[in-house]
Amino acid sequence: MSTEFTNPNLKVLYSPAEIAQRVKELGTQITAEYAGKDLVMIGILKGSCIFLADLIREIDLKLTIDFMAVSSYKDDTVSSGDVEILKDLTNPIRGKDVIICEDIVDTGLTLFRLTEMLGSRGANSLKIATLLDKPEPRIKKDLKIDYCGFQIPNKFVVGYGLDAANRYRNLPFIGVVKNPAEA
Ligand code: IMP
Ligand code: MG
């Protein structure tokens, strides 16, 4: 791995090869389950961009992609779970089979609200794919995750799209931040 990515504050959790293998498996599963359907893969910006880019190249179907950007009010002392749409989809999803692609599910509040909002738009089906699932801090315990790359412990991770203060998204691996104050 390039020395450019050497950072003593990061510990590799999943290597590029491990991620690629798991993404390939998810792509194969989605290919089998969505044959003959009108699949739209929706990437939630910015964290899912790398996962989405790799995943769609492992799906052997005539799919389309779209993007949304949302902000969750996670800095509130009492988490409202409210989600604001910063950028909406370009195309309607009525009648489509939709998979929302996220980088990580933590409390589950973002995806819970997002599925509520998209759920009213007449899609034929709506499922969730996330690269990482951190079950321990989950508030929305009934949130159904349909496709998951890896379940991880309750640690702050970066890389492969995931950020700390908007940095580290370009790391080719997923790493645990040893000291978040120094990230
Ligand atoms: P949730 O609403 O708590 O599930 O928030 C999920 C969002 O929080 C993700 O889309 C990420 O932007 C962010 N997030 C949660 N955990 C991490 C992490 O370990 N690293 C980077 N971002 C995270
Ligand atoms: Mg995110």
C-alpha cells in the first residue's frame, strides 16, 4: 500500500482486497435478486460515493443511478433525528425498484427518515444497502438493512468514502481512528 496513506493514527480494519471481495459478493446477490426489475441505485452523498461506484460495477443489470445529499442534525444535544434534504433525486422513482446505498448505519436515524421520505414516492420496492453496519449505537432498532458489507464494532472509522471532518474519504482501506481528537 502506498506510503501516502501511512498514518499512525489509523489501524486497518478492512483491506482493499477484503472490501473488493465483499462488494463483489453483494453485487452478485443483487444481480440475482433484481433480474428483470427496473433497478435504481441511490447513493447518499458523500460517504457512499466509492461504495456505490464499486458496487454498481459488480451488478450485471441495466440499472440507473441517482444521488441525494442529506444533513442530519447529529450535533444536537438531543438528537432530533431530523433529516434535511440538501440535494434531491434528479428523477422520479415511481414504479422503480430502489436500493438506497449508504456508507454506514450508526443510530439508523438518517436512513429511517430517508426511507420514510422516499417511501411516499410510489417506488415499487425500497431496500437498503450499506457498506458498514455499526449495530451497537442503533436507536432505530427496527430499521431493516437488506444488504450489508460488514458489521463493525462501535468505533469511529474512515476511508473508502467515510470521513472525519470531510477528510480521509480517499483512503483505499477502512481504518479505525485510534485517537479521534487527532483525526
Ligand atoms: P446515523 O443516522 O446515526 O445512522 O448516521 C449515519 C451517518 O453518520 C453516516 O452516513 C456517516 O456519515 C456518519 N457516521 C456514523 N458513524 C461513522 C463513522 O464511524 N465514521 C464516519 N462517519 C460515520
Ligand atoms: Mg454519510
